Amino acid sequence: MHKTLLTPSTLAQHVNDPSWVVIDCRFDLADPGKGETQYRAGHIPGARYAHLDRQLSGPKTGTNGRHPLPDSDVLCRTFSELGIGPHMQVVAYDVDSSMYAGRLWWMLRWMGHDAVAVLDGGLARWQREGHPVRGGVESSSAAHFRGSPRAGWRLTVDEVANGLTSPSRLLVDSRTPERYRGIGETLDTVGGHIPGASNYFFQQNLTEDKTFKSPEALRAQWAPILQGREAKDTVVYCGSGVTACHNLLALEYAGIHGVKIFPGSWSEWSADPARPVATSED
């Protein structure tokens, strides 16, 4: 069972394996249709496509963030339609950095499906290493996904607010240092971060070729952020619950287990003007 990352050479050995399901997660926040267009033009043979807005997010209310989690029964139907059944090995990928593949990786694990891994380096590495792609849309047989949310894996906005004064709680903002400080915010109406949060930009997990750094390097990079705190007291968030999953994947790959996520993230937090906002570095 692969539970964090795998290489193109490993995936290439299983592209025709009926017990493996490959999901293309390419997406562009500035152009929501781009990833699907790219998928139709060329994808890993056998891969199905999962759209961040339509399939990996629920309805927006204006106060629940830009990519709220779908209801669990809706997720079960979505995963079933993607052909994900019990005990199947799922592989998620995107262009290269795995920021969108990480979202699907976390959602499946949250719903109780552990056999899910991200293709390290994405489609770019797959092609760079000489593996084929094909166009069109793949047909897939529906499966029967059975799962339910794991308790304690995520925090609601109220739980985050209630823990702001806890000395053991560590919040980690996964966005760029500029957005963390409220500089040049373009995606959300309010700039800044949750008071007390540290900043660790998710792309620090990657090498220049967009593959993940070694577990040893990741542990060394995260040590000054965690400062010896227990993983269970650490909560990651980002703008809308996407790149925070990338940090969770890096931590899991580094052997640091039990970190939680605030899926609503900054877009949910900042939707209520009564919630406090910080702009200076914590």
C-alpha cells in the first residue's frame, strides 16, 4: 500500500492494474476550466479527472470559504463515480507541485481510505521520464466507495477561534509570506492571517524540479516551526483548504503524524468581520 508519495516508475508498473485508480487533479484558480481542458488534451493513460470546484468542494454560502468540504454522502458518491472502491490503490497527480493532488489525498484519508498516494513531481515528471500520455476522456466503471469522516482530523472555524488563547495550540499558515502579512491579497477580500499563526509556505516542501524534499530535509525545515510541539496540537490552514493539504502530505512523508487541518482556512475566517486579523509576523 502506498500512502504518501510514489514515483512515475512505480506507477508505470500499474497503469493497467484494475485495483489501481489514477486521478488527474489539474486545476487553475485563475481559470477553473483549464485543468479539465489539459486533461482532455493529454493525461496518464487510464486516469479519470476530478474538478476542484465541482467534485472536491461543496456549495459556497459566502461565509464557509472558497472551497468548503462537500458533505460526506456527496463525497462517497463522487469517489464511487471516480471508480474508487474499498482496498483500491489511488494515485493523485496534477501538473507538477501536487498542490491540488494533495487536496484529494487528504480528503480520501479523512474519509477513511488510506491507500492513496500522490505522484511525486506530477505529470511533468511523468513525461520527463519518458512515460506516455493520451488524450480524450477515460471511461470508468463506478465502484462503491464506503467511508465516513474520521473524528478529530479537522477543525471548524469555531474550534479554531476557541483555541486562539491555548498555549499548546500551533496554527500554521501555508500561504506565501506576502499573503500571510496581508500584502497583495487578491483571492480574499481581507488580507492578513489568524492571530498567533506561524507561516510556512507550502512550496518550501519542494525541490527546484517540484518533487518533494527528503523526509530528513523536511523534518529539519519544519523543526523551527513546530518547536517541539506535539503534532496533535498543530493545525495547518491556507487560503481555502487546498495548499494546507500539501503541508499535511509533507509532514506525513516526514514521519510527523497527527497534524490537523482547518479546511475553511483564511477565506472562511476572514468572511466574518468580527474575527480578529493580524498582519505582523508572529
